[in-house]
Amino acid sequence: MAKKTVASLQKAGKNLTKVIKMVKSEKTGAYSFREDIVTKEKVNDFFAKK
């Protein structure tokens, strides 16, 4: 699945990046992962959000 995502990002012609962030749950304390596809300019904004 990852190969298809990376290949489609390269064909889009824009500077897109797949980002994955580990987030800790307030209730259980367990970690989960948030994935998103953003432009290279917005990568730092994605990681700055809680």
C-alpha cells in the first residue's frame, strides 16, 4: 500500500508529502498514528498541531 501512495504522490506533479504522527490518547494513554498527505510547506504546521 505504501508503494502505491508514494508512486501516486510522485505522479501528481506537486510537492506532496505523506506525514505520520504518533498521538497519545488522553483517556487510555495508548498511542495511535495520524496519517495525512500535505504539501511540503505545511509539514511543520501538521506536526505543530496537537
